[in-house]
Amino acid sequence: MKIGVETRAFMARLGHDFARPELLSRALTHGSMSGPSRPDNQRLEFLGDRVLGLVIAEALIAADRAASEGQLAPRLNALVRGETCADIARQIGLGEVLRLGRSERLSGGRRKDALLADAMEAVLAAIYLDAGLEAARGVILTLWADRLNNVAADARDAKTALQEWAQAQGMPPPVYEQTGREGPDHAPVFHITVRLADGRSAEAEGAGAKRGIEQAAAAALLAQVSAGALAPDTQDISTSKTGQGGA
């Protein structure tokens, strides 16, 4: 199979030279571009999710032999969730080589968290099938190295942390509301506001899935309450911007 310049550059960024490049080709093919002679990456994505989970679980256990299951589970989730996979995909320019149908290209598919995350997992499966578990492990541990080193701090996402804070104060869970939308239909920018029962609130805006924008709003409000910057019953909107949201 002939390998193009862009694909070779991607393999260099990925850190794996495929003996069977057709596996990579399939991993990079979204359902909108598939056909009878061009299968999509869904089955590879299913396998890659399991390969990633195994390698990350092994790495977490090796890194902290005293950690309990209750400590390891949120760390694992933080490292294998869609937002993280999409961030890794952006880091290596995976979106540039994704094969997408016209509708997905026009709707900004190369920037979508869900598509990038699925393709990242499919690529990991392609490495596993091409060269085995050790090769896949090497790529994963290299690409995820910084996140593995800082996983304890990242394990609790902002929404979870804010909800736990509110419950500790005897409040109901925070409320998230879409308070604005702008931009074209294929690339909308959402405004999300999060409010606590005592009136404190914060806002974030960004493109992509709303969950990621909610995370940014929660982080902004967490920063306020953690610093004690605002007194209860005082309403203040603090704005944060985020690029691509989570899946």
C-alpha cells in the first residue's frame, strides 16, 4: 500500500512505523467516508479502548503500589476518557489525516472531540494488531507520559469537585444552563452558566461539546469559592473561554 507524505509525517509524530499501513488507513477512516471496500474505524475503536485501558491500568498500579481501587478508578477514568484521548489526538495532529465525508468536513469534524477520541483509540488498536501489545504500550506510555505523572491532580474533574464542595456546604448540586449561542450552525459557540444555591455563578464559552464548556465554568466557579473571593448571596458572573469541549 502506498503511503502518502502526510501519513508518513503522522506516523513519525505517533512514534510507530506501520508494517501494515492498511491498518492505519482503516483507523483513520470515519463512518462518513466508509464503503464496501473501505471499512470504517468503529471495530478498531472498540479494541483500542480495551488496549488503552489495560496499559493505563498496569501503569497506574506500577506507579503507586499502595493505592486502593477507590483511588485508582478515578485516575484511570481521567486518563482514558474521551477528552483526554481527543487532547492526545490534537497533540499529534491526528485530525489533519482523518478521512471524513463531506458533511463531517464542513461541520468541523477534524476538531470534534468525539471523532478525535474514537480515531485515537482506533489508531492504538491498529498499532496493537500491527506489532503487538509491547509496541502499543510503548506508544501509549510515551504519549500519555505527562498525564500519568500528574494524574492524581487531574483525577477529579472540575464538575465533580464543585459538586462535592457544594454538598459539603449543605447545598444541592450546582445547576448548569446554556445562556447563549452564537456562530454558524456547523461551528457554534456556546455560553454555559453554572450557579450555586447561594447565588454565586460563573460562565464559560467555547466551541465543541457542552460538557467541556461546563467543565470550564465549574473550574472558574471553583477558583472563586476556593479563594473566598465572593461572599454568599452575591451574584457575579466570571467568564472563561474554552476551545474544544469534552465528549
